[in-house]
Amino acid sequence: MNMKKFLQKLFGGINLTWPKLIVFAVIMGIYTALMAMLVPDGNSFHDIAVTMEWWVLPAILIIVNCEKPLEAALKTFVFFLISQPLVYFIQVPFNGMGWGLFGYYPFWFKVTLLTFPAAFIGWYMKKDKWYSGVILSAMTSLLATTGIGYIFNTIEHFPNHLVSIIYCFITIPIFIIFIFKDKKPRITASVITIVIAIIYLFMVINSTAPYEIRNNTVFSENNITLVGEPYVSYWSSESGKGSVEIIPSDEGYILKISGTGTNKYRFDIRDEENEYHFEYYFDKDNNTVVINRLP
């Protein structure tokens, strides 16, 4: 079977029974857990355990191989309901955080809940109408903006995320070509994706001045005494990439923080007894990083 016939079968020619779906979900959960444990952060193969772009492909494969929108919604939801918790269950015995590792799961549980309505709507890509292109563009735009975001990190820390960048930009045309047969949805999805990618690129270029600081006073200033082995349980931003690490020192703990532009980043720190919430951003006027404790 040549590549074209293989892709045509992949995007609509698979008899995706429930047993096959469950096996697929288990395989993805095991694979993701292994990548999380064995591959260092920043490597493309670790990305599947952290961000969403690598999960777009299996979600779309499930959707386009279903006969009805409700079937697509149920099967996509069950796929994520099995695979995502499995990622953490497998890691628990081998991770120093133990069951605390599930502090990362609430984000993925929200994603899992959203897959039901998203897959129900997503099934209408199979109608091959102009609005099918609009539906697909939500996913292709996510891939495009994620790929663009990774490019700047890869330039700074080569070859971090390089495979993820290739994946993002290769899957976009594959989706458009092999999900649709009519030119109207192809054109619609392509135009929307390109426009959003260009807008996002200009936004990123305007806010990509990187910064990094080490702060050893934020805990003392907030009268916080960390107990046991604290860890960053979650961080997010309005856009862009950032990171937060807790580094032990003779003075207690130091926060190592990095980010880009003036994006606001939110993160939580958990220890054995409490959870603390913070945000940080770069104040261009004062040329300093501001760290605020949140309620």
C-alpha cells in the first residue's frame, strides 16, 4: 500500500470498533507515561505529556472514522477518559511526587470534558462543506500557533521541540488534503489557518524578549515556609512560553523563572501541607519581573 492509499484509509477507512478504541487509548496512555518518565523536558517526545498538539491527531482520527456525531463524541470522550488518567497511574510508583502527581490532572480532565462537544461538532468535517473547513481550522490553527511558539524556543535551545515543529506543520496540510475532497473546505481551512498563524506570529515577535531570574525572597516576603519537597503543580500564561522551577539552596528555596515579553504567567506551588498561588510578569517600565501571590 502506497502512502496516499494509507492516508486515505487512515482518515476515514478504519472500522473503529469499541475494543479497538480502548486498546488505542491504553497504548497512548502507556506511551505518554513512558515519554514523561524517560525523556527530558524540552525534548519533542516529552511534549505529548505536557501540551495538547500531539493529541490532535488521535482525536481527529477517531472523529473521522465514526459514522455518527454522537458516536464520535462518545468515542473521543472515552479515549481521553482512559488514556489521560492512565498516564499518571503508570508514573505514580516511579515518581517522587507519588499520588501528588495527579495535581496535573485537573487540566486534562477539563480537556476530556470538552472533547465530547468538540468531537460532536468536529464530526461535521465529514460533510465536506465550506463550514467543515471552519471546524477543522480550529485544530489546524492550534497546530500552527503551537508550532510557531516552539520555533522561537528551538532557536534559543536547539534542538528542543524540533520534531514537534515538524509534526505541527506537516499534519496541517495532511488534514486538509485527506479529510476533504471538495476545494471549498480546503480553501476555507487553509485561509483561516494562515490568517490566524500570521496574526499570532506578529504577536509573538512583538513579545519575545526573553528573561530569566532567580528569586530567593518571594517565600520570606509572603511568610511562606515550604514543608517537605515542594513542586510546581501547574503554570499557564495568556500566550507564549514560560517556566518555573523550585531550586533547593542553603537559604531555603529559590524560584527560577523565565518568560517572554509582558505575558502574565500563573503557577501553583504545592508542598506536603499547602498550596500557594502566584503570578509573574515582566514590567517593561521598571525593567523588572513582578511576582505576586494570589488568593
